[in-house]
Amino acid sequence: MKAIHIVNKANVGLKKVIKMSLKFESDVKALDSLKEVSAKLEKEIGKVIVGQQEAVRLVVISVFSNGHALLVGVPGLAKTLLVNSIAKALGLSFNRIQFTPDLMPSDIVGAEVLDESRQFKFVRGPIFANVILADEINRTPPKTQAALLEAMQERHVTNAGNSMPLPSPFFVLATQNPIEQEGTYPLPEAQLDRFIFNIWIDYPNYQDEIDVVKRTTSSTNETIESVLSAEDILFYQQLIRKMPVADNVYEYAVKLARKTRKDSDEAPESVKKYLYWGAGPRASQYLIVAAKVSAALNGKYSPDIEDVKAVAVPILRHRILRNYKAEADGVSVENIIEGLL
């Protein structure tokens, strides 16, 4: 009993230290409210999206982390509907770009046109919105895919030497089909690395599929209410940055990323055997930021190692490349990551 009392006392002291590091009592209350807001957000999205709770939660985490997300799944799994529903629940402007082989960079960013007074003016493309759905992003050539790079990283676009900021907040939620290879252009590693998550959308379970069929074959029409505003999202994004992180959590995240590099001293034998290359420093950064959001959504004031583990697979999945030995032995990327965890 005495030992339990000491442990409980230590936990209370740790919470006080964490709250003091947040500086203001209002920050603590705001973190508490973030959990409630997230629950409302997921509830609103659940009016339209059946199941897929893990995918919804990861997209919510990417929003509060100020990161972009890549949704991968076969056709018909409501990837587009999920992004559209999230934009409505967030109360943000939304544009969908359907990527095709003949799409040009100007079709995304915009172009200069000659107006009636014979003056050139810039007509903004669909990239100028808070939420961009890059539908089937791997169907367009690299030249057009690259038009998103500056927007995703710098949050602005450049035309004729003029830099134009994009609306804030700004998210690119891209989708792609993992099974169709003909007529597709795999995203370059530099662009994949700019997505915080690679979210795998799987087939619904039996009961969820029944619910999907019932909803989509009847006259039921659910309306999604806006839960947040752009100002609210920006506030929570800044609040997440203020959350304190213990040194051992920083060390765990960095070591985890370094373990995926076969030339690193921390790399285990499985990595040296099965990987061409591993995750870069951006993975370490995203592991910490996403762990902070995960902790806040679970009612914590600081992330722990379990929060890093909770987001590790979707963060590392698209940042490590298997070699032919892994494919021959049937070792998946997920198998390797789980082994590292």
C-alpha cells in the first residue's frame, strides 16, 4: 500500500510539472477541450462514414499536426467521401482535383490569362483552398505531381516570380489505388516524405458493410455539422507545439527512425537484410508531433513512448523501402516496423 501511495504521489507531481510547463491554466483547459472537440469531430464524420475509425482518427491527428495525409485503398472504400466529410466537419473550404495523365501543373496552381483590357492577370487554380483532395494522385505524370511539392512544404505557390500564400490552415489529402499499376506514376520518395501518414483503408467488416449498403440504398441523407473553424484549428495546432516532451520520448523516436537505416549502428539484423534505405529526420519530427496529438486526444498533457508507438506504422510505412530479399521471403513493411517496435 505504501509503494502504491508513493507512485500515485509521483504521478501527481509529474502532472503538476507538465501543467507548469504549459505556462498558463488556459492552455491546460484548451488541451482538455481538444479531446472533446475530437470526439465531436469523429461523431460528425461517423454520420456518413461507417467504420474506418482508425483511418478517421489518423486524419484528425494529421489535421492537428498540420500535416498532409496519403490514403491508400482499393476503389469503393469511401476515401473521397471521407475527405469531403472531414472538410465539412472542419468548416473549411474544399477543392477536389481529379488527377489524370493529361493534367498540367497550371491546372492545379493556376495560370496567367489575358483579360478584356489586354492585361495579364493570374487566375488562381483549385490549390487555393484549405483542404485539397488530390484524387488518384499517382495517375498524373511527375511534372504535375511536382506542382504540389512547393505548396505542401512551403504553403505558397510561385508564378512568374510572384509568391502567393495559400489559405491557412492548408492540407493535402491524397488518395491512390494500390493494386492498379497500368497508366500510373509512382510518387517520388521526396514527395512521399512530405506526407505525415500513409493511411491504409481496408475493406469494412461484415456488419459495417451491411450498414453501408443500408445507408446508400435508402433515402437517408445525413447532414454534417461544422465543429471547428479555421481559427480554432490554427489555435490547436499552436497549442500542440507547446506540449512538453520528456527526453526519453525524444530519444525513443529518434532511435526508432535511425533503426530503419541499414548503415546505422542502431539498425538490427532484419533491417540490414531486408531494407534498401530507411526513414529520414522528418520521420523523427513527425513521430513526436503526431504523438503529442495522440496524447492530447487521449487526455494526456505530455506524450509517452506508447503514443509514439501508436503512430509509428503509418508514419514509417512509406518511408522505408524493402529489397528483393524481403519480397522473396514475404516480409512486409509492417512486419519490419512491428519488429522494430
